[in-house]
Amino acid sequence: MSKIDDHVEELKKNTEILEYTFAKYNLKLDSYTIALDISGCYPTCFMELSTINGNKIVKKGADKVNIKINFYDENENILYHASEEIYADDFDEFDTIKINIAELQRCLKKAQKVKIFAR
């Protein structure tokens, strides 16, 4: 395992899932992985999402939900932010999304904490 892989594993232990932000949209984060892509060059976050009790996404005045991931340094300063949109009408109870975090390669070693949330 590389130093980057070790650091990614440590970040996973320091990841906070803001579940209440997903629940507002009738969503839950079932699982996630922060890993390098197959080439070993680009960090990526894969997330499996599902609706609560098989219902549809609740629209909060918009037809989409943004799934966001923030990376923080030891002082809780945001180092990097990435997001992916989910369109409520296209989401059918379960899906996997991919958030590319390629820019993070430069600050990956400085990141100490991660937050994942919906907005």
C-alpha cells in the first residue's frame, strides 16, 4: 500500500457524515469509498445512496440535490470542496455517484478531516 493509500484510509476514519442533511431529502448514504482511480493518479469518492423506505427524493424548492464533500486541515480550514448533483426525477430509490476530486492530489497529505453532506 502506498503512502497516499494509507492517508486515504486514515481520512476515512476521520470522515463525518451529516446524516440529517440527507434525511431532509429522504436520502441516506449507504456506503462510500475515497480511493485512487484505476490509474492510481486521481482521488475519487464513490457513494451509494438510497431513498428512505423506498420513497422518492423530497424536493426542497428545486429539482436537484447537491451531494458535497469537504476536506479540512488540522485547524478545520477547508482545503478542498467537490460536489455532484442528483436530479430528483431521475433518482429511483438507489444509485451510485462518483465525485472526482482530482485537484485534491496536491493537498491530500494536508487533509485531516472530511465531511459529506447533502444540500
